[in-house]
Amino acid sequence: MASITIRNLDEGLKRRLRVRAAEHGRSMEEEVRDILRQAVGVTAPRNLGQTIHARFATVGGVDLEVPTRGPMREPPSFS
């Protein structure tokens, strides 16, 4: 993987970047990677759950009828 060094970064910009990274729960370095991915149009790989959600998000939700529960059965006796 390649490395990059950014010199003469404005202190205010660095502070905002640190805050943004903290809001997203990641390091400043990972935040910069994500910003660069978005800027050049490369999406980060998603996990299986995100992939499934993205595929079916346009379909919308489904309301299912929840059946009523009956009384619980007596536990078995082993005596």
C-alpha cells in the first residue's frame, strides 16, 4: 500500500478532521482514507450485512402479523 504525507495542513482543518473522525468512531487516518475514497468514487468494501441491506433497501419493509401467544405448557416431569 502507498503512503502519503500532507505538509502545511491548517490547524483548524486538522481539528475539524479530528472531530469528524471521532464522530464516526475511527482514527483520523481512516477518516482521511474514507474522504479520499468518496472523492475519487471508490467505495469501501462492505460487510455481508451492509450488502444485504443495500440490496433490499429499495423494496421497503413488510408488516407481518404477530400471532398471539397461548399459555405456556407445563414443563415435563422426570420423576
